[in-house]
Amino acid sequence: MIDPFGRHISYLRVSVTDRCDFRCVYCMAEDMTFLPKAEVLSLEELERLCTAFVRRGVKKLRLTGGEPLVRKNVMSLFRGLGKHLDSGALEELTLTTNGSQLAKYAQELADIGVRRVNVSMDTLDPDKFRQLTRWGDLDQVMRGLDAAQRAGLAIKINAVALRGVNDGEFDEMIRWSHGRGMDLVLIEVMPMGEIGDATRLDQYLPLSLARTEIARHFTLTETDYRTGGPARYFRVEETGGRLGFITPLTHNFCESCNRVRLTCTGTLYMCLGQEDAADLRGPLRASESDEVLDRAITEAIARKPKGHDFIIDRRNSGPAVPRHMSVTGG
Ligand code: SAM
Ligand code: SF4
């Protein structure tokens, strides 16, 4: 699949549920309304959709959410998709998780063929963690990390940089994650969805500032390491570990975008930061053969926009797109 700007689309991210066992303050409002279950695709339908994309040349699949591991029976979806790893059609099957259920599932994921997981953790302070996630238990996530490492999974820690919350902790997080052999990636907060009292301007910390601060204590050497995602990686000479920055706001990352995103209702978003979307649920259910679906996918890819229009400043502190990250999948 090649889009109008010549970009090869080889990466599909799938939000398998919009539900979550946490309520991170930058991601969700406390009283989130979730989709009625009737609107959500079954796991069998999700598998059929993903398979259609794999047939069309998707090489990397990431399951995300919401929290993918809280969806009932989600392991059956992983198992189904794992077959494409065995056949060689798919190169990588992976997930982004908050880690709360990893202790339970890490070994099974590894057995299916998952090699890497992204675990989101914004602070190492249990009290702060509870506040940020509104009720998450850091210890439980730590047990999940232990289990994942025991199962041989490579781990990347994702941390959203939040002004006045975790900006004093980056040095410690670098030492901790690299000490355990895990990559660390810092992410700029993106203006997606209403989140209650907090405004984005309060939370927003440009990573250019974070990097300058980190560079006072560590030597950062630019690398050309890539994971297929938008992060730019540096080697931290003092730890030997990798530190990535995802900077959608201060540094546009769209030119090399190779991905599209599917929601759990079968809506395909061709860009994280734009409203245009294609319904694939209708075509999926229209017939047992995949012909109609294939046509809908082709039409959608032909509409992939050049890039996002995210901006956060004093005049623009509301959401740039009304949907939450948990809908489209981070
Ligand atoms: N629940 C899983 C987790 O937290 O890893 C997967 C879904 S979550 C929406 C995926 C990623 O998006 C997480 O790393 C989270 O920190 C990030 N995220 C959520 N809302 C965001 C926002 N407004 N700006 C930037 N990143 C955000
Ligand atoms: Fe849940 Fe992930 Fe959003 Fe946090 S960032 S509320 S864990 S979906």
C-alpha cells in the first residue's frame, strides 16, 4: 500500500478496546463514557480485519487501546495473529500496555511470538503514579515488568513528559530503565480529547527543554536507530542505554509516517491528528469475501493526509481533535 505522498504503509496500530483500568490525567477524564459494547467489533472481526491488512503488506502490527490486556479473551486475538508470524507474512506483533496485567500474560505473549512490549510509565514515585493514573498501583506494574523480562521480552518504557509532574525525574528514569536494560522514550503531550479540569497548556513540556536539561547531566549521541515508529533515538554514553524522543509538536514527524490506525469499532484513521476516517466495519460485514473490504482499504489509503496540525499555545489549549488517544490508540 502506497499513499499519495509515496509513503509505504506497512504498520497498523489497532485499538482493541477504548476501555482501561487506569484514567491517566492527560489521556482521559475521570468520568469517561466508553463505547457501548454492541458497537465494538468482536475479536474474530478484528482478526479478520488485521489479516486483510497483513495480506496487503502490513509487516508490523501493534495492539493498543485503551488497555489492550483488559479486553476479555484478548489472548485469542494475539494467538490468531501470531499465526501470521509463523507464516512469515508478518514481521512483528507487539503491544503498548500500561503493564497492569503483564504479570499474568507476559509468558503467553512471548510464547505466541511477541518479542517487544512498550510499557507506559510516567513516574517512579508510587504516590505520583497513583495521582497520574488516578488509581494505578506502581507495584503491580513493576511485577509486570519483572515477568516480561523473565519471559525474555524486550521492553521500552514510554513516559509522557508533564510539566511540574515528572520533569524532575528524567535523570532517575534514565538510570533506572537503562540499568534494567530497557529503552526509555519521552513523549510530548498531544492535544487529543477533553480531559476534565487540566488544560494541555498546564501539562505541556516541550521536549527540546527536557533534552537540554538532560544534556546537562548526560552525554547524548544521536543515532540512526529506528523501530518503525516516530521516535528519534540517542545513546546515553554514561549508561550505554537508548533514549528516544517523540516530538509531534516541536518537531514534525509526519514525512516518514508509515502507519494507519484502526479503532475497536472498525474505523480507520489515516492520521492520528486529523479527523478524516474510513468505516471498515460496514465493508467487513457486507460480505464474507474480503473484496468489498479490500476496496475500502484501498480508498482509505488514497486519502492519507500529509500530516497533523497539532498546536498547543495560549490560544490553542483545547483539543486539536475531539477523540481521545485511547480511541485511536497511542
Ligand atoms: N493503555 C496503554 C498504555 O497506556 O500504554 C495503551 C494505550 S495509551 C493511549 C498509549 C500511549 O499513549 C501511552 O504511552 C500514553 O502515555 C500515551 N498518551 C495518551 N494520551 C496522550 C496524549 N494526550 N498525548 C501524548 N501521549 C498520550
Ligand atoms: Fe489507560 Fe493508557 Fe490512557 Fe493511561 S494512557 S488512561 S493506561 S489508555
